[in-house]
Amino acid sequence: MSTTTLLHPASAPGTDLPVTLCYLNGAYTALREAKISVMDRGFIFGDGVYEVVPVYAGEPFRFAQHMARLDRSLGELRIANPLTHAEWREIAQKLVVDFAGEAGTDTPPDQLIYIQVTRGVAMRDHAMTSGVTPTIFVMTNLMKPVPAAQRVTGVACVTADDFRWEKAHIKSTSLLGAVFSRQISADVGALETVMFRDGYLSEAAASNVWVVKDGCVLGSPKDHLVLEGVRYGLIEALCRNAGLGFELRRISRAEVFAADELLLSSATKEILPITLLDGLAIGSGQPGPVYAQLYAGYQHAKKAPAA
């Protein structure tokens, strides 16, 4: 593996891309210098998968769970994982440490490690090309914390029919459906789009959705219609520690609007309360006690030793 000296991690002259270090196909290089073939199937077809791993105080959070999901997604695409979990961690750790060094800090800032694997470079053919080498790409970015005001007041979201494909359990780089669904909320100044399929809750454009009713946290089933967020297992554990019920089942649209509390979860949002949905107040219209318990538990989990 080779290394490239970094410039300061700010926008380079003439480009909006930062010049932080990234990893591409066995070599470390400045992000703005990283190049792939235009015949890469990730570029042509979106034929690849990705993971986004939050990093707190220099430590990737729930890294083993992210690796397990990466394995599942790659398996669905019939792509063998090109690296071991230990090799993925080594790459991630180097990028995290180098980012801190170039930022001039002793302690690595909170970051998001982005991992992407595509099938590789081949002549254009819809069928899954065999015998090609997967393209491996890893980068890191600063994590933008949720504004404190949103945690105090909660956020507004809107609903939409889930028009995406029926393999949502794969964390695919083919994200045009997510782009369209997220734009629905962006167009009206809302934070997220909560989606329903045949009248039942699936998920949001880039988040899982949780319904709180009578002290129980309800979530959509782990099936092909929902991407199982890494926070699924975490929230179940947080509920158990807080003495809250936890259940995965089909949840009707009426139950969502009748919720005592409604929550979003994702790597970037952690846990965030929805207090307004389609202009209607959820519960009291303010973040509730279950959100407070789960958010506090989440902050504690971030400080715990890595599993």
C-alpha cells in the first residue's frame, strides 16, 4: 500500500472536493485525486453496496454490526467480500487517525466512514459479470451533529407512498429511489419522508422509523421491504435496559399518526423525535420521555468499549 501526503482537509482551490485521504483499490490517496474507470459497474449500473460507519472519539461505532450487514448485502449481489473484517477496520482506523492529524487535533473528531464495494470494471452487460475484481473505496468525512434545537423541539416530516423496489434490505448504491423520496420532504422544508407500502409503515428515505405507544417501541419487520438499520439491534438493547417493550411487526398508517411518540434513527441522526407529520402533531407535539430515555442510552453506548 502506498501513501500520499495530505493537504489541509479543506476545499482545495478550484474544487469542492476535500483533499483528505481516501482508500481506493489497495492504495491511499487524496480524495480529489481518486479515479475509477467509467466502465465500473458501480458507475454504469449502481451495481454495488455501501456502509456508513459513525466514529466517536476515534472509535468506529458498532463496527462488527456494520461488517455483518456489508456481508449480507454483498451476498445478495453475489460479490465475495474482497477484504476481511480486520482489514476493513485497519483501513478505517488509518483514515480516522490521518484525518485528525491533518485537521491539527490530538483527538480524532467525530466522523463518518463511507465504505463502498462495486462488482468492478467490465464491458456493459446487464447480467452479473463474473471474473472481475471488485472496486473498493473508503473515505471519511466530518460528522455534522444534529442541531440542538431539533432535539429540543423535534422535527417535521411528511409522508409518501413507498415507490421504491422490493429489495430494500440491500444497502445498494442504487439510491435514486431514496433521492426522489428525500426530495419530497426537501421540497416542503421537512426533514424526512416517512413512507408507507400498502398502508403499512416501511421506513423513511434515509432513516428507520419507530412508533412509541403505551411504553412500547414498535418497528417494521426485518424483511425485504426495509433496510435493517444497524440501530435495530441497538434500540432493542436500549429498550431492554430502560424497561421498555420492543416489538417488530407491520404498523398501520393509523397507528403511526396515533403514536405517543415517533422517532427516526440512522447513523447521522442517532435517535431523533418527529413531532409534526404532514402538519399534524404527534402525541403532545413535543419530544417525549421515551425519546429522552433512548437518546440518553445511546450517548452512554457511544462511550462503552467496542463490541
